[in-house]
Amino acid sequence: MLIGLPRSDIQLINWNIICLNLPSGESGEFFIGYSLNDRLARFSTLILEFDEEKKMGKTKSGSTYSLLGEPGHPCKDGLHVLYHLFGKSRIQKELFSRESRGIVSFKYSIVE
């Protein structure tokens, strides 16, 4: 089940950034990972600000994200959120196969 969560300060582990590039030309980046604060997988609203050096960002909802550790493979529950939003087969094709059309991608490479 997906739920909308209120604006908050979030510390993410097992994180990455999802890059969405729609055929219409619209694009955006979104945090994905596991929140230490509420112990839930997170898929953020659109990232408005991101300081890569400090690993801190702010999203359209007003939430602030602190990213802990290095980027990599997001948590399993985070991927479940993507599967629910966009369809499991589409996400697996875009993120984990050579058949990707570049619509959805990780900003930082992952090691399987």
C-alpha cells in the first residue's frame, strides 16, 4: 500500500536518485531509499535542490533529505514503490535490462 507522507526531515540509507525522462520532454529526479526516521521506503516528490557534496536535498513537497552512505541499489521496498507507480515489468526493463529506452534510470550506477 502506498501512502502520502507529510513534509519532514528525512535521513535516507540504501538510496539512489531516479531520473525520469518522459517522451514529452519532461524530466525530473527523485530520491529513493529507506528512511531511518519512520522506517519506511521513500520515493520523493520532485527534487528542487540537491547539494551532491553535502548529500542534502529539498523536494517539491518541502521535505529535506539527508543521504547517508554512498548511493547504490535502493532498498527492496523502495523498488516496490516504483513497481506500484509505473509497473514492475516496465521498471525492471528500464533499470535492470539492456532493453532500456532511457525513460527511467538511476543517477548513480548500481552493482548487482
